Amino acid sequence: MAVGLGSKSELTYGVEVTYGVFPTTPTGTALGILSENVQNTRNTFISEEVNPARVVTSIRTGNVQAGGPISTELSANALGVFWRHLLMSTVVTTTVTGTAISDGLVVTRGAYYSHSGRLYLCIVLGTTAGSGAALVSTDFSEETSGTARFMYAAAAGGVYKHVFQAGNTKPAGGLWIERKSFLDTGSEFFRYTGGRINSAAINLPQEGILTANWDLVFLDMDSQSGATSTGSILRPDDEPFAGSQSQIRLKVGAGSYAEDASVSSFSLNVNNNFQTDIYAVGARRRRDLPEGRREVNASISCYFEDITKFNYYQNETLFSVEFSTYHRGLYMLVEMPQARFQGGQPTPVIAGNGVTTTSFDLTAFGTSDIKLELYNTTSSY
């Protein structure tokens, strides 16, 4: 008998029209995953009845607890819906036009510039050379002009800017997910409804691909059958971001952002703290998934090069932090405008003959605790 294969299995997701109800033959989006462990578990109760045979006389099951983690790589297009649900954001989308590039122009990382009907992303800030208007690349290779560097993005009008300012408006429809568990004899499909993204953990390594771990909770596993309930499936054409194209920047007060080149790794956690124990008498599935307080935390590991960040920690300095990354002319920026260091290992530790390092935990807070900007080729979320 053939066994199931993960290599031929997949997850498909979409947004419900009515919360907790799987749509009729919906269009789904294939989710590129590293692994997943979405489960449908139940509490178990064992009878405590005393009997001369010394056996358990009955076993019953109780509340359904549906949910689990999904691990993905981080890319420009595929995860916009996940970001919108995580941040409970009303997305503001505009078409990128770009600033006309010219000789001796001061340019900024993350900004788009136009030339000859093409869009270019600035990946290293600086000033264009005397021949700054002569950008010619169309194959996503990096191109230098003066002290600045650019990367071709798209033909004019082919890039969209999506701003996700974290808010408190929970999407009316939850996420649905259908898992295809492949079998040669006929795949099985498991469907989950009423999905919310409880938390996300983003990992930015010095070398390697950026990853995200999404923790989802559902009202219930809707059904299981030997046939899909999904209509057509969209498959985003995406490549992941990498640490080598990423950057961490800090600023204090009204100053300017400055790159922190001492960072060896960075991680970000956003937690919505959904209450998962809302069950009513006469029902096994959750009645609702109310959101709690959003918490935004990050950790930065650094080589010890100066005392600046330790002084931020020591003096409870208020600062702003952002991380950005790009690939194939597409760009992502996450900003936390108000944060403080509050833990980690802030003093350098002598662990041997190698370099000394420090690490800092930080918390973002305030009404604008976190904002995401995605620049990609998706027209709307």
C-alpha cells in the first residue's frame, strides 16, 4: 500500500465571505510552506466509575481545538493576506510611479526611480553620477551610479505599494485552509474554517533565507473528504528574501535613520493574544475567537563595536527601528516608530578567544506600534 507524501501535498487558503463558513468552490491561493502542523484535537475524559472488574468503563471527548503553526519563507507577494490578518490592517494601495532619475540626484534606499519607461529600486543610498540618467539594466542585476546602487524592478506601472498600518479592525471573514494530503490511491482533503493569525515570528539571519512562523487558530475543522472543495488555485510566482539583501536601521528622536552594520541576526514577534477558550454549553467548537492586546517584540544580536546600544538600554532611550529587504526589484519595510530595549544580554560577554557579542530585546508600543510596507506586483489584497 502506498503511503502519503509530503512532497506532493500542499495547503491552499483564502478569505471567507461569512465568518466560519467554507465558501462554495472558492478560488484558493497555494501557500508555499516549509512545514505545517495544523491539527484538530479534542479533550478526552475518562470515566471515574468504580467497578469490580477494575476497568475504564467509558471514554468521552470534549471541546475541539483546531489550529497550529505554519512555517514559510518570506517573499514579496505571497503573504500579503497573512500580513493583513496578522496586523488587522486596512491596506492602502497605490501604484508606484517613481521619481525621474537625473544627474547628481540624492537617492534613498527603498525609493523607486523612473527612466525610459522603467522602474528602478534604490538599494544603496547615495548620489547619482554625472551619467546618472543612463540606467540600462532590465534583468534585475545591480547597477551602480555614483555612490548609489539600483536594481531594475518592472516596466512603468508594474509595481504597487501596500501600506499595512497595524490597527484594531479584525477582518469580517476569517481564513479558510484546505490541506491536500497526497496518496497515490486518492488524496484526502482536510478543511479548516474561522481562521485567525494568533502570532507570527519573523527570522532574519545574517546568511540565509528569511522565514516566518505563523501560528493559526480556527473555529473548527470544517470537513474531510476525498475530493477538493476549492475551485481554481492561484500559485504566486515568488522568490524569498535573503539576509544579504537586508538592513537594520535605528534612529533616536527627530534624527535620521542610520544603518546598524554590527547586527548578526534579527527576529520579530507579533502576538494578537486571541482568547481560545470561548466554548458554550451544547457545542464542541469554539463560539468565537476574540482578540486580545497586540504585543510587538524583537531581538537583535550584535557584535560589540561601541557602547551606543548599551546606553540606549541603560537610559531607557526611546528610539525607532526598521528592517528592510529586497529581491528582484521588490521591497519590504517593517517599521516600529517607538521602542525601548528592555532585556537580552546587553553587556558583552567573554565566551572565549573570539569576538564579543551583545544581544538586546526590545518592545514596540504606542498607537502606531508597527507598520509594514510591501512593494510588489500584486495589485490588491
